Amino acid sequence: MNKVQTANKVSQQQLTDANGQQITCLRFAGDISSASKDAVVGTYQALDKAAHKRLLLDFKGVEYLNSSGIALVIQVLMEANKSGQTVAICGLTPHFTKVFTMVGITKYATLYSDETAALAAL
Amino acid sequence: MTVTSGSKVEVRLPSRLGFEKVAMSTAAGMAKLMGFSDDRIEDLKTAVAEACINAMEHGNQMNASIPVSVVLSMKANELEVKVMDNGTGMETPPPTPDIDRKMSGEEEARGMGMFLIQALVDEAEWVSGTGTDEQSFVRLVIRMNKENE
């Protein structure tokens, strides 16, 4: 079957916050939808939870996000919460900042406008 | 270019995920012609995408040969979007999403589409059909200036 959804991509990078502490950044690109389970949940699950205690999910490169994609983010938050990991989110458009707030994600993850703001605050 | 109230566009999508973006782009294009603000267009895009996904998944059971019809009608200060499928509609609406219940695993992580639609547009109604000769549909209305209504 021909794919009609843009391939989603994820890359992983180790960042250092203002206090010199390590943060694992997962950068998403393309579509985040029901077809993105491997990219979002799979990439998260492949991380060693003990070695990656603080995570930053970066949505700057995301072109399309729907409620099924948001559900995958919630699944990551749920597993991270159980594992004692801290998750922050950055790079959302103003619209999706509003949507993430509406669905209550801000109760479990802090939203930052971009990576610089996140690293300064974390 | 003059945009006339009463202009109507119809899009027919195969019930295949990804094609909701065609309806989303069409709706955004029409709203832009009407002079909607960028933030209202973003609200509209998400609501239309979620309505189409629901129609494909729940209404047409992801049968790609059954189309989802989307009729977009320009009115004086608002855009009406009707998304039709061959399902029989909902028996009971899903509960309002509860992030705490989702995080504890008591509620599925999915199931936020209807909530988002209702939160983002000015009017949303779901009408059940018979699934054969009478289609089910959701009718959305989004106005140019939500805060003024």
C-alpha cells in the first residue's frame, strides 16, 4: 500500500543544561500520528531508563500532529512517570501548546518554547 | 478576489489515514480566503483532521473504498464543515479525557478527537444515520472571531 503520511523521523542527542547536567533530547520531525508508534514510543523504550533520567521531547520539526500522535506522547509520559524520569517538551507551535494544555499534558510535563528556554530552565 | 457567502466545496477522501490532510488543507485554504486569523485556521485544521479520522476509523471501519465526504460551506462570518461517513454514528459519546486516568492506565491514551473538536470550534453536532441510505455526519461551525461570539 502506498504511504500517504510523511515519514516521521526521530533523532537522539545528549544536551547539557545550565547546571552542566545531561539531558537526552528526542527530536521529532514529519508526521506524528498513529503510524508513529515506533518513532515515538519505540525510541523512548529503547533508552536505558537508568541512564536517561531527564528527557526533552523536541517537536520543532513536526509538520503534522493529531490526537493519535498526542496519545503516543501520553504513553511516553506514562512510562517515564512510572520509571521516575522527568520529561519536558519544547518546540510546539502556539496552537499545539494550547492543545497540549487543553488535554492536561502540562500536569506531567513542562512546555518550553524552544530548546534554549528548556535548557535554561531545567 | 471576492469571496461570496454561499460558496461550497466538496471533497471526497478514501478512508485511508493521511488523506485527512487533504480536507485539512482545503478547509484552511477556504478559511484564509474568508479572512480567518492564523490561530482560527489552526483550530479549524485540527478539528477537520480529527473529524475525518473519526469518520474513516469508526464510521467507515478503515475501508479505503468507502469515501468520507467533506462539504465546506462559506457563510457570512463562518465556515460550516460537514464530514459524512457510512457508519451508524455513536451510541454513547466517549468520556471527556482525563489525563490522570490516562496516566494511571485506567483510560486509553487515545480517544481525544471529539474533545478537541468540541474545544476548538464554535459548534459541533454529531448526527447518526442508518449507515446505508442515510449517512452519519458531524457538522462543525467555526466563526472568524471566537471571542466576539
